Amino acid sequence: MIAEDYTKVQVSAKIYWGFNIEIPNKRLITMSKQNIIDEMISFMKTFFAIHNLEELKEGVDNLNLHIHQEIVPGQTIYVCGTHS
């Protein structure tokens, strides 16, 4: 697959910084910022559960995630987070 067909979505939050996923651009253009955040949360919880990282998984629920930037396919999207 060609890298330009995907957009990297990366968490920018204490403890979770650097966690990232790639979303196909064809799908990304149909998603809202909240859809992207929801997908990130789902992937994080699944990843941490699979790897038996329960404290990290539970901590995801305490994150207030948001996206400041405009969504441009091919440009890294940073999902910023603060702990609530």
C-alpha cells in the first residue's frame, strides 16, 4: 500500500504521547473530528487490553481528547488530551 493513502493520527497527551493509528484517506474524508477521536479511543482501549495494560486502558476514560487543526488527508492529525 502507498503511504499517501493513509493519514497518521497521533495522541499528544501525557503518558499516551506517540500512540498512533493510520486511517485510510477514503474513509477519513467521511469522518468528523469526533469520529476520529472515537476511533482513537477504541483502538487505544483494544491495544491496551490485548497487551494486558489495564491501568493504561482504564486511564483512557479520564482523557479529554480534542483536535484543534483542520483535517487534511496525508497530514498527521494530533489528538490532544488532558486528564480530567
